[in-house]
Amino acid sequence: MKPNETLLNTLPNQNTVYELLIDNMGDNHVATSYDTPLREDAFELDDALKIEMIEKHFKSIMEILGLDLTDDSLRGTPKRVAKMYVKEIFSGLNPANKPEAKLFDNKYQYNQMLVEKNITLYSNCEHHFVPIIGKAHIAYISNGKVIGLSKLNRIVQYYAKRPQVQERLTMQIANELKSILQTEDVAVVIDATHLCVSSRGIKDIQSSTITAEYGGKFLDDQTRNEFLKFIS
Ligand SMILES: [Zn+2]
């Protein structure tokens, strides 16, 4: 491949101090804010245009890596990756994709905690763009309204489909549940493996990361322990 503008614009950064800093920030998994950092113009481009642009840029990345995109196996990869980013694994960035939460009256007057455990969780680390794979466990105590069980899965999936940090993901799910169910009595625990820890960097395939967010009655030892017993 002959050098082109893209190649020249992406010559190695000579600032090694800065590079060390960004390596450290990634490996320490430090998040800067509760909200996913988004640009003001995040949704000015529509999905079709985003896919087209990402396809071009991803093609450049592959070419810079030295891959021959005339090969039949690689030819379609930039398009596949672009579609996967916009329509699947990062579709939760767009509020238009947020699941609509329909509430029902708690007709049974069931006023104990409801736990949904082992919700499959696939996300991606915002520092390395590689998968986070795990389980989410959710509990709430009804404040007169209940939510369809599959909606709990959908809320987890929506926030997981963003470049994420596990702590932020946990809080975003908990806050969404509090706001929908109009109660503070919500608990979220996430137990996940980060591929940026297991497949690169420190290469630890045994460890998993647990994060938890408790509100309202779940701040009481007894309620929290009951929940933790259910999910153990
Ligand atoms: Zn990472």
C-alpha cells in the first residue's frame, strides 16, 4: 500500500510521557464521570452516515496494520465492524434506543424484594474497546408499581451497549431503575471479567470484578444480606 494522507496524519506520537499516562489510566480503569462522556453533536449524524464514516476509518486502521483488504476474507470487515459498532455493541449510546419502561400495578400487594439474577451482560471497556463479560443481579422492592421482568434485562443491555467502565455501568443501571420504579429501594451487583485484564496487560484469566450499588432499604444490613444470599 502506498502511504496516503491517513498514514501521514497518524505518525507515532513522540510524547512518551503522555503515552505512559494514557497506558496507566487504561490499566487502572479510572473513570472521569458518572455520565457517559458524549459530544454535544453526538446524534447530529444519522446511523447510516456513521456506519459509512466508521467503515472508511476502520479500513484505514486495517491498512496501517498492513492487512491486504483485497483479500476476500478481509474485504467486508470494515463494513461489518462499522455496522456492529453502531447497530449492536454501541447502540446504547443513543437515547432513541432506550427501552420503554411500562409499569404495572402491584395487584398482588407483593411487598418483598424481587430479585432477577444472572442477567447476561456483554459490554466493552471504554479504555481498550475489548469485551467485558459477566452477570448482573438486580433487586427492587415495589413502591406500588412493578416492571416486566424482561425489561430488567433490556435496561442492563441498553447501558451495557456503550463503551463502559464497570462502576459507571452499575450506577447507570441502578439510577435508571430508581427513576422508572420511583423508589430508592434498588440493588445492582455486577460480576464481570474484563478481557483487557485477561487477554492482554496483566493477563490474569482467573480474576473477576464485582461492583455493587445499593439504595434505600438495601442500605440496611438485613435486607442487603438477604439479597446477597439470593444471588450467591
Ligand atoms: Zn480496559
